[in-house]
Amino acid sequence: MAIRILIVEDDREVSYILRAAVRLLDSNFEVVDKPSAEEAMLEAQRGGFDLVIADVRLPGIDGLEMMRRLRRSRPDAQVIVITGTSTPDIGAQARALNAVALFEKPINIDELAAAVLQALGQSQRGRAGAAVPLLLMPNLAERLSDLRRDLGCLAVYLGDLDGHVVARAGDVASFDIDQLLSHAEVAFSASLQASHLLGGLVSQNIFFFDGDEYDVYLVNVGQTYMLVMLFSGDIGARQMGQVLRYGRQCADDMLNAIADLLNSQSAGDAGPAGKPAPTPAPALAPAGKPAPAPEPLPALHDEKLDAAARELKKQDLDAFWTDAATQVKAVESSGNALTFEQARKLGLVDNQTKE
């Protein structure tokens, strides 16, 4: 059974980032996000959650009270608390809930990821799932090749936090990219920590490593990937402006592609931008075969019409019309009928009336 994670956050931008960060840990996680405690509790009635990540301040019921209520039906569910401003009271309530962690905004995504894995009893190291979303990106190789051409560099590599090369465009046999990534990972993680201290939720850091034979630029792609651009040592330092333009744009495009991919996976059969897929047009009948007859319209019911129908059912219609015709003939042949002349003599019609 898939692990289910509930995110309760009314700020849609923060909710979007949290959802993408959690799905990057494992694309098999089933992640549901709701903007209010009431909607979250309604969703929880349809199925339990293994982990709840919720903001304290929500419209209506606050996040802490919501977690207490959810815990009554699922005592073993893990919780992570998020708050805009941490206070001793919020900290005490989070501890009473045995929360895995309490985060104050802006959230450090690395620390959140570690807390999520801790809550689920999993480890960050050795997880192949983190690289899956970008590997599924249909134009990943083409995008890296375009960047290599725009910059005129020797090679472009995409690495992850574990120091593995996820994808590449071009390669240099004498250059040890794996060794470089193992050292660059330290600088990469330190840069994210520094950005967090500066209030950055999604950092946009660029490194330049100067060498005699080779020069290297490193750009982060969100909190999980590193984009490495390898230049010849005699031209690399002069390419900083190009890297700032094309390298940063490529990293942003990839980050957006990850988010779009995760959203499309979670939306299932939904259409673009999360919209429901359009209803297909009804199929035409095969050539030479009659189209199926339309379903009959539902019967209309009216008390007076129903009563009249019941009365008619008691009569024989043929007898009814025969009897009616007989009555008309009887009136026409009756001796009691007056002629026009008799009616004029009796003064029943105007004497001036002409036939």
C-alpha cells in the first residue's frame, strides 16, 4: 500500500513547494494537499494518512486542533508542524502531539525532507527515487544539449545530492566528474543553509571553480540537483555572463518541469494544469448499422392527467364515438327542433335577417 501524506497549508505557493519537495523523495508517495483543516478532516475520513504536515494558522480550525482530532482516529500517524512565528505555547503543543519536527517559515527544504524520511522510518542515502522525476522529463537530454551549445562548453552534467550523475550532454574522458561532485556536494549543501539564513525558500546559487586545465560552473536546481558546466581552462572565466543567463534559465526550466511532472502524475487522468479531461464525444454507429435507439424520456406525472387517463381506460373508445354521433343525429331529426321560419315568426331572430 502506498504511503499517504497529507499537507494542510492555505498559502498555495508554499503548499506547491511542499508537495513538490515531498514527491521528489519518492514518486510513489501519495500526496494530498488541502487549504483548510475542515477539508483535510473530510479527506481523512475517506482514508487514513501516514504523515500529516500542517500549518498552525489556518482559516477556521487551526492546524494543532486538527492534528489532535485526526490523532483520535489514527493514533500512529506522524505529524510535522509548520508555523509563521514560533512561540513557547506552539512548541509545547507540538511536543504534546509528539510531532516529528516543528518548522518556522521560511522552511529549509533539506531539513523538511530529512524530517519526512525520519517520520516514515526511511533513509535519505541510497534512495534512487529522488532522480526519477527528471529522468522522466521527456526532453531532458535535448535541454542539456541546448545548454551546451548556447554556452560553447565541453560538457554539461546533472548531478544529485548523493554525488551521482543523473544525465549528461557531452563528456571528457580525462575529467573525473564523480570526484568533483563528491566535493561539490559539500559546497552545495552549505550554500542552501546560507540561503536559508538569508530567508530564501528556493535558492538560486552559482559557483565558479577556477582551474588551469578546466573551469567549472555549478548551479543548483532547487534543493536536490546540481547543474555542472565544464569549460576549457582558458575561456571559462570569461563565460560568467553567459552562465548567469543560460545556466540559470536552464535550472529554472528544469525545476518547473519537475513540478509540472509531479502534478501531472498526481492528477492521474486530469487534463492540462489540473483541469478535468474533457468528456469524449459519443461514438458514431458503425457504417451500415442503425444507430441505437435513444433512451425513452422519463414519464411525466400529473394528478389530473392521470385521473383522466384512468377514466378513459374504463370506456371503449369506438363505442364512445359511435354514441356521440348517434346523439348528434338525434338532435338533428328531433321534432322539437325549430326551423328558421318558425323561429322568425316567434320573434327569436331579427325579421331583417336574410337567409
